[in-house]
Amino acid sequence: ELVVKHKGKTEIFEQAGSSSFGSQYSAFYADCKHELRKLTSGHRLCLVYNLVKTSLGLRPMAADNSSLLKRLKAASSQWGQQFDGKKLVLMTEHLYTPAGIKNGKGSAKYKGDDAAVVELLELAIEKGADIEYDHGTVSLSETGYGEEDGYGRWGGG
């Protein structure tokens, strides 16, 4: 097991593979305290790299979503208590093909802000929020009759 601590929170990552030939990797910022727990069987090889940003520009930072996750969990709990069968629909920023959605997994099937929203939902579910989500297709069609405008032209009314 790998134990990583950051900003007063602890995450434990199970590192045992399902195969004798399996391998795992982990990446985290240098300011995270970490510990590899005692190996009970098999072998372990650890390669440690320090990645250093040398170019100018913004430095990548881990997002602190803790307050947003708390609000999302509280909102889902409140909504669950008052649930009347209606669903909430969130339109995505990007268009997706049915094949792309079918063949993708988790947030990897989404792009840009859509992926960030799905990652947040997945993290909230992992942290205990009572949320379910799925991808659907919304379409709009209109039917009707044209109306004559008095000048021999037809248009929608």
C-alpha cells in the first residue's frame, strides 16, 4: 500500500496487482508526505524521479476541490431527500459521437471542461455523494404549418 498525505488528508492506494506480472505507478507533488507500507509477499522495485519545471509560465498546481466536494455532497443529500423522480440535465460544452461515448471510460471520453465536470462527479461519488450520472442525447424537433402573410408569401407563425 502507498499512503499519501496532503493538506491534512490521507489517501491509501492499494498497490497489489492482479497479476504476477502487473505493475503500478503513482505520481504526486513533492510536498506530499508518502509512505510505502511493508511488503507481505512478492517483490517491489521503486523508481523515484523528481520532475522539475524549468520553463517560464504558470506552475501546475493540484486543485483544492475540498470545499466544492463538501457542497456537492450536501446538495446531493438534500436533493436525494426531496427526490421526486425528475432528473437534472447538464448540457456538455462539446458534441460527442455515440461511438466515442460507448468506447470511452469515465472522464476519458470527455473533453475540456466536460472532462473536469465528470472528474468532479466521480470524485464526489468516491467520497460518498449519492450521485448517479449517465450520458444521453438530447434532440429537438418542431413541426407545424406555415402561415400566409397576406402578400402571397408563406412563413412560420
